[in-house]
Amino acid sequence: MLDSRGRLSCGAQVFVLGEENRTLYDRIQEHNLARQYDLLINCIEIGVIQGVRAFDKYMLWALNAAAVSNISQFGGRFREEPIYLKDHKPPHFLHVPHLMDQFNSTVQENWFTWSQYVLASYVLWRLNWIHPFIEGNGRTARAACYYTLCAKAGGLPGGRIIVPERVRHEGEPYYEALREADQAWHNGDLSFPKMEAYLARLLDEQVMDMPLPGGHDSEGRPLSFGPEISN
């Protein structure tokens, strides 16, 4: 298919299901993550210059679209249908636009008062709680969390294996921290100390270039991991 400029394009409706070809699906997902991380670096560079106003729904839409290209037809837009999770019931889809407006306002209004770990923890937890997209909510939340860590700190830290990848391969503390924040919210509180400590540790491990569980080779490729987060 040719696009409006006569270039070859896959077309908006081309996608693969994991159930029909798991190998291809997994390969596309990994390539999407690489492209999302490239886009994320650009977003961080812009955010360092522009500050709080660079964090908005359009950035989140772009990060989500990159993460789910060719595996979801509804990337880069808020969901308009229910979504079902094992341990959490996301809010009704009709509430998603308003909740996301509140989310972005909270980030922007507290950009200069909350620490980088408090703000990044809020971003990671709240996006997972709202689950605003049909697909790729975890990938988008982890990217937005890393954006917040870096933009608040004023630049990109060192290290070859970045925090979002470390979260993917160390899932149990991540889910435990999400559950703690969920319970706090249920009790009428906004608190995520486990998530703050978790992110602080992962960022330290990134900067020190520590390996993932199982280590990595000389090119930084992980050799083996614990259970991997797929969303």
C-alpha cells in the first residue's frame, strides 16, 4: 500500500495477533519497544528544555502508539470500551478522558514540589490504575515514569539497561508496590513508599550498570531473566 507521498506503507489496519503467530508478535513487540525508547529519549530531551509543559496527553498518545504499532488497531488513543484485568477493575471508559485530565494536572501542578521519585511513582501507579489504553498500558506507564525521573533530574542518566527494562524483568516488587498504592487509594490516601524505594533502587542499578538477574553479555544483552512483564 502506498501512502499520500507515494511511499510504501503497511497501512493502518495491518496487525498481528499473538494467538495466530506468537513468534512474529513477540518480535514486533520487541521492535516496538526499541522504537518507543528512541522516541522516549527525544521526549526527555525536549522535556529537559521545556519543563513541565512538555508532559501532556499528546506525549502519552505518541508513546503508546509506538509501543503497540502493528499489534493493536487502537494505539495512541484513549479506550472507548471496557478492559478486564485479573486483580484490578479499571474505571469505566467514559471516565477515562476526565481522569486523564486530572492525572496530567496533578503531574503539572506538583512538578516543582514533589521529588522525582514521588512524582515518578505517581505516574507509574496512576496510569496503571486508570489503564487509559486498550493495549500497552504498562509499557506506556513505564516510559512516562522514566521520562519523569529524567526530566525532573535535568538529563539522561548513564547506564545501558534503563529503568523501564529493569521493571519488565523484576516484576514482583513492581506488582507489590502497585498493590500497596491501590490499597492506600482505597483507604483515601495517596501514598506509594514501596514504589519510591523500588524506582530509586532501579535507577541506582542503571547508573552503576548492574546486570539484570542472570547477567548480561559484553554488548549489554540480558542472558536470562525472571518472569517478564508483557503488558
